[in-house]
Amino acid sequence: MATPRTPRKTEAPPAGQATPERDRLPFAEKAFFALCDALHVTDSVRVTAWKTYEKVSLDGVVESHLKKEWWGICIFTAAIDLDEVTFTFTELLKCLGISVCKFVYMIKEMDVNMDTISTKVESTISHLKKKYDVLLALYHKLERTCGLIYVEHPDDQVCAELSSSLVLKLCWIMFLLAKGKILQMEEDLVISFQLLLCVLDYFIKLVPPAVLNEPYKSLSAMSVNSSARTYRRTQNRSIRTSKTDTEIKVIEELCKEHDCNLDEVKNVYFTSFIPFLNSLGITPSSGLPEVESISSKYEEMYLKNKDIDARLFLEKDETLQYDRTECLQLGRTPTKNNPGYDPPVVLPQTPVRAAMNTIQQLMMILNSASDKPSDNLISYFNNCTANPMQSILERTENLSHVFREKFAEAVGQGCAEIGSQRYRLGVRLYYRVMEAILKSEEKRLSIHNFSKLLNNNIFHTSLLACALEVVIATYGASRNAPQSESMNMETDLSFPWIINIFDLKAFDLYKVIESFIKAEPNLTREMIKHLECCEHRIMESLAWQSDSPLFELIKQSKERGGQPDQSEPPNCFTQPLQHNHTAADLYLSPTKSPKKKVSSASVYPPPDGQHALANHPQKPYKSTSLSLFYKKVHWLAYMRLKNLCSRLLSDHPELEHLIWTLFHHTLQNEYELMKDRHLDQIMMCSMYGICKVKNIDLRFKTIVTAYKELTNANQETFKCVLIGEGRYDSIIVFYNSIFMQKLKTNILQYASNKPPTLSSLPHLPHSPYKFSPSPLRVPAGNNIYISPLKSPYKFSEGLLSPTKMTPRSKILVSIGESFGTSEKFQKINQMVCNRDHNLKRHAEVSTAPKTLKRLHFDIGQDEADGREHLSGDSKFQQKLAEMTSTRTRIQNQKLNDGADNSTTDQK
């Protein structure tokens, strides 16, 4: 294998003559210059890096024994910021003698202490870490898979030199080369894995059968002849979408083994992999490629990209070793670090298995769905005054071309057909959810004519965009993506990519998210959480962009002399975040004043009736979408403020209400301050302003440090705040030059003896979208907990076939076997998980609203007089109590007999 390039030699200055940078850096150490020379950095990078190092040193971040590592990090940040990178990332790691995980951990530490990392550097590090994670997962997957496919020591003398390690090396380097040539967005785990299966299929057919284990030995012999014909037929074609049954036997087995969709892998094979082989001049008759040949081609690409030399995985190089301690530190979140938080047990999964399972869950939802309107939908269309079917089909077709083109631009031009496949999945989900929404509206309003809603272009585009966002996130390209607006949206599928390519306003998408979640009960926990994060991003910043329709709605509300949230009942602000509004209400808003009951005909008037209304005087209108939006924004804003106050002002709890009042006043009356800015910027400024007038010593740096610990935090929020006309600066500059100037009079009132009237504090229930973060305890005193399913199963084998078992899960299974047959457990699961489980009596006596997606249990008492009764639920609880008692008795007996020294994990 070709090794990374050796350090380039530079011409030394004449004896006794100092280099220019040494003149400018008189206090820099010789070892620092030696490192700069090894990396061939420019003078400007040397100067900038040393100045950064001095700042880090003054702040006490640098440990003396890690001085060289900190130099390297400062050189890296300077080179990225100045666009003068003269070394690869692997070369830097080699010089420093540290791993990727250690490097990323240290650079995050420098950011925590100094805030010296620019968004450009943060984006680069994020990309490198994602790429490393994908490569690490795929290499380990390839190692395990090759161990199952190839014979370690073949008996055939002809194959003596073709060891499994050599085949592994060929497969890996060929995959790296193909991945780099085909994929523009290399951190896409799913497409990368599908490409890896194509590479495995290719080499399985090339090697002698004696090197293969069954079933691949037999399948290879069947496929090899027809495979050669396939290459000849497709050599001059860039796309082919079908294979004979004989040809696909190997790749079919690979897909079956790894729960991968066969059609998707075949698509990658014909539209991307075969054209890649043709571009290299490789055919089956060429035999196995030379390691040196493909390695040298990969090295050219690696040196051009200046990133990670992934060939070093083959050598177990220290720079690519997974550092569990450092990587776990990187993965910590404030929620997980809260004292007393007991994280739920999750059965182990590899990243590839988790990705495949997530896709399988989506496929299970869409198995019965079609990418054409169903008969029920067509019936709804026919009932409309103006049939919307033709416009719906045309819109769907037009947006398919947009999606395919933009997907190819982002992922790679060879992946256009993959984009079409994913779009069709989104369309199936779009029609499925649309039908569910219409059924719900029909039941709620007792009407059949949805002409106005179904002829609303924005409603359809938003619903389709939401469905596609679910598909994109399911395939992994959208989850956990950085929120940096400076990232190139043309090469990133993360939200809000989908609304950008559809030219859809974020405020319009917000209207459909909650109804979408309610209409599709089979969405996974992860997808619900992802859609909630999208909604939060809309509420915190995207809806406040200067071209958003939100500002026109607020303006209209102000012209009526009201406040944006005054269309709700006066006491709703202190009530839980519960409402009866649907997507139909929000897209058809504004509606007439709620003081009078509006008939279904006026809620859904036919389009041709709109002209008649124009000739009559209009009564005041209110915007349901605006009032609900503000209610949700207030809930989100107060939730974050309360979190921040608990971290910073626990000794001054009385200030929280004052800060909220200023925060709320700004959102209501100075909403222009939110234009092209972020909700959290106003929150931090409100906190600082109140503390200032109350003589509380709280500096902005302290606020920012605590803010960065919040789960939603992004450093761009406090580093890049709009000051005016495209000019951005820090949040401190924004406070002094904009916020304080606008609200000075209001802020000073809090220092007087007569402060402003305090705003009502919003009620803070659990989010309607979230599952409980920790296991729920079963009532009646049992030591039994129930946790939500976290996809630990291999879906192709059914939901009750765990692929891996922990000691804890084995104990639970053994307890279950003592309880009864699997049929009983299926009935219990049905009873517990059924969303429509009968809770009528509980609802009649309880004023607390039901929370969506939550499990409820009967308390086992008669609501009328408090006496216990034996309902079906309480019988279930009694049985669980018996199980617990039996389990304890067995364990005690085993301990007494010395038969089992193992420990069990009990709540």
C-alpha cells in the first residue's frame, strides 16, 4: 500500500539570517518553528497560530506536557481561517502523535474556555468528525463481513497467495476510491454502505470459489458468467436498472444479511458503481486489480482533499483508533449529565445496524402505501367544489424534478436516481398523511367538501416537504446536523435544505408539523424528536427571517389594536400547551372572530365563492396560525430561560420573573428586534439587562459559557449577531448598540420602586411530542418499569427477534418465560401500547390534559369512592407483582445455594 507523502523539503535561509516570522515572533519556541517547518505552513499561519496559542496559554487551558498538541491545534485553526492549508489532516495528526478523537476533544476544550474557534473551523471539524465516524463504522463492518465471506487459509494451492487480509485490503481501498469519486457528501452512511455492498459483490465474483465460504461459494459460481455479460452490455451505458435472477444472487444475499433494500442497492450498482469501474477501465476480464494501482489513485484524491488517509485503518494506525474516553466526552449532553438522571438501557447496535433498522421501520410504515392517490383520497378530491387532483399530480411531478436535481448537486451527480427513489418514498408518506388528516377533519367538522384546503398550494408543498424531511432524516443525512447558517446548503441535506429547494417559507412549514405527527401514529421516537427539533428551529430563528410572512401577520394584528397572542382566551397563557387547532385551521387562517360560531361552509368556502365575499364589508379577522405560533414561542422561550436561570441565578430566584417580563415584552412589542436574529439572543440580552439594573454581577462571558451547555446551543448564536445591513458582530456589541438603545427606558423601570407589571409565566408541561426520557414506573407499588422501544431488533426477522442480548435482557426473558407463553406477552403489549386504550373514566375526573405519545395506566382505584377494584389493568399489575415476588424468591434461593454469583441490574 502506498504510504502518505514524506515531508516536503524547504530551502533553509542563509546562515545567521533569521526568517521573517522569527523576527515577528521573538518569544516563540524553536520546537514550534520545527513543527511549522514539518507542516510547510506559511508565514501568516505561523504568526496567527502563535498569537492564538498565547491567548490560550493566558487562559490556563494549555497543559505543559501537551504543548506540542496545542501548537498543532492553533496551526490548524489558523490555516483553516486563512485558507492556507498546506498539510493533510492525517499529516498533522502524525506530527502530533494523537488520534482524531483526541484532536477533536482538545479543540472543543479550547472553544469552551476561549471561544476562539470560528464557525468556519467548527464546520470543518464537524465534517472531519462525521467522515471519521462513517469510515470507522464501515471499516469495522467490512472486517466482520469479510471474516464471514472469505476463508482465512484456503486449501487450494492456487489460492495460497490470495489471503483474506489481501482481499480485505483490496475491498477497502477500492471502496474508498469509489466513495470519493461518486459521493460529494461522503458522510452519508446509508449510500456509503450500499456502495460497500457493491464492492463486496464485485470481489466475491472475481475471486476463486475456493476462497469463499458458503453460501457465497455457490452463489458466486452461478453469477460469474452472467456478470461478465452484464459488464459488456453496460460498458457503454451509464444507467441500467435491471438484472437477471442469476446475476443478483450474490448481492441479494448480501442485502438479506444486512437488512438492506435490494432495489436501492441495485440502483447504486448500475447508476454509480459500474460507471465508476468503467471510468477506471476495469472489467471482469482484468482480474483482481493491483493494490498499488488503486492505492495510488486514492492517494491523489486524499492529497487533494487534505483530510483523512483512511487506508491507515488497515494498519490499525494510532491516529484512527477509537478513543473511547475522549469520544464519550464529546458525546455528552447536558441532559445526560444531569445529576440523578438514569439513562434507559439500550441494547447494543452498530451504527450500520441502527441505520438499517431505522430505514426498515419507515418501510414497514409505507408497505401498504402508494405513490399515487388512494381511492379514498380520490373520493375526497371528487367531493370538492373545484377538484384539486390534477393540480396535486402536476405539483408532485414538478417538485420531483427539483428534488432530483438538487439531491444530485448535494450528494453527487451519479446519485440522481437515488434521489428519485427517496422522493417516491416521501410522496407515499405525503399521500398517506394527507388521507389521515382529511379523515380526522371529516370526523371533527362533519363535512366532506375540503375544496379550499385541498386547493391550497402552500398546504400541499408544506405537507410534502414534511414527508420528505422524515425520509431524509430516516436515511441519516439530516439528523444531528450543525445549525450553522454559514454552511454551504448546496452540499448539505440537513434541515432547512428541503424548504430552501422548494422555496417554502419556514413559517408555512411550521403549520403542518404538529398535525403531521398526530396523523401518523407509527412515526418512531427519533423521527418525532427530529420533527420537533425542526419546529424549534423555525420558532427560534427561521420564521423570523426578514422575508417571512410572519411579520405581515404581526403587522395586521397590531393594526387591529391587539397583541399577536390575544386571539386566544385570556387565561390560555398559563394553561398547558394544548389546543384543538389543526393544519386546516392554520392554513386557512386568518378566520373570522371566534366570538361567533363559524359554520363549516364558511371555514371551507369554495374558491368561486371568494369573489362574492369581496363585495361585502369585512369583519375583523384574527390569525389562528399567529396566535398558536406565539403561544408555542412563549413556551419555548420560557423553557430555555428557566433552564438558563437555574444554572446562573439559583441564588436570585426572584429575578427569573423580571427577566421573563422583559423577554416577553420584547417579543410582543419590539418584535422587529427578532428580524434575522435568534430567540436566544434576546433571552441572553434580557438576562444581562435585568442583572445590570439589579446590581447583580453577571458578565456576558458567564452567560455565554452557561448557554453553551444547553442542548440547543450553537456558538454562532452569540458570535454572529446582526448589527445592521449585513454587518454581524458579537452579542455584546448587539446589546450595547441595538438592544440597550431600543429598550433602555423599559429596562431602567425595573430599577425603580414601581417596576412594570409582571407578565404571566407560561405553563411548562412535557412537550406534546416527546416520550418520557426515562422508564415509566408501573403503579401499585411494583418495582417494574417500562421503557420505550429503541430499535434493538433485526426487522427482517420480525419485531420479536433481538439480534443481541445483554445480561439484563436475558434475565428479563427468563422471567418472561416463567410468566407464560409469547401469545400472552403479545396481548399485554397490545394493551399497553394501544394508542386508543380506553381511559375514559380517568379523563372524566382529571383536568390535566392528555399528553401525546405517552403511556397511561389505571391507578387501580374506583374514582367514585376510592375503593380498589379489579379491572383488567389491575389484574395485569397483580400478575407483575407475582412475577417480581417469584423473581426475588428465586434469586435469594440461588444466592443461598451459591449457584449464581452474577449480579442483576435492577431499578
